[in-house]
Amino acid sequence: MAADGETAYLACEGDHQTPGTVVRVALSTLAVVSVTPAGVFPDMAGVVP
């Protein structure tokens, strides 16, 4: 969840062969704002303000 409370970030794991993604979602509409490749099977994420 972003500090603004309006955006969530979801780590979506791949299938151990294709890349996973980080998906940014607008909570007010539940619309996908962006999708970013995150490598094969991402386990953790860090946020730097």
C-alpha cells in the first residue's frame, strides 16, 4: 500500500519459468494502473520513499 492510501502494489509470482510482475492498482476503481516485470518467481519487494 502506498503512503497516499490510494494505491496498492501486488507482487504476482510467475510460474518458475516466466517472469513475475508487480502490479499497481488504484484502490478507488480497482483499475490496474501499471504492470512491471519483476524477474522469475519474485519472493520479496522493498519500497524506497
